[in-house]
Amino acid sequence: MRGRLLSSIVVTAGLLSAPGVAAATSVTTITSGPVNGSTINYSTASFAFSSSEVGSTFECRFDGGGFAACTSPYTTIKLGDGTHSFAVRAVDGVGNRSANVRRTFTVDTKPPQTTIAKRPRSKTTDRRPKIRFSSSEAG
């Protein structure tokens, strides 16, 4: 047939990837560190991670900064109280990157402060004195 163009594309599931994005079969896993959504009471965090693709290197990002080369385990600098996030991705030998894996957690190193709001005026023999108090933190 004249003027007819025939073409076909064959894609094998999980094996085709766009430039710079790893094939769907490459999986990065955070194997230890603060659990997503958790609160920790210490000022540094350490994360261990792995890739399903042997020989991969890693890139890490902390608190929304840029990705940079890193190794497992990754230990943070001293963190201030508040919410923090950690993300990691694997990079294979040809530069394909896996999907980012992320954990968000809260650092709370300050103990709650308790205030006594009402108490007996002086020594008492009352077996059930009324005392009211409050805390700087809920729970």
C-alpha cells in the first residue's frame, strides 16, 4: 500500500523508564529511623535505607532542601524542636532515580511545665484537698 506508515511500540511492564526516572521495579526502602508521623524526644535522628537494585547509590534531602549524595545510615545534625522531614531515593548505575521515600516526624525535647492553679492555703488535715493544675502540653 502506497503512503501507509506502519509502526509499533512494544513496552514490557515495569522495564521502561523515562530518562532520569528508575524503572518501576526499583524500590527504595527506609529500614530504620523515626516512624512517619511520630514524635521523638531527642535532637538527632538516624535513618537506614536500601534499594532493591544492587549497586545503587543514594540521594537524601532533609527539611525540603535539595537532594545530595548520601550513604546509609544517614544521621542528622542537631535538630530544633518542631516538624522535620527526610526523603531518600536510589540512583542506579545509569543515573535513573527511584521514587522518593519520605518520613515526617516531630522533635520535642522540652518537658511539659506543670503549674498548680489552686491548692489549700496552708497545712491542712483535709483528707481530700482540692488541687487544680495545668500543663504546658496536652495529653
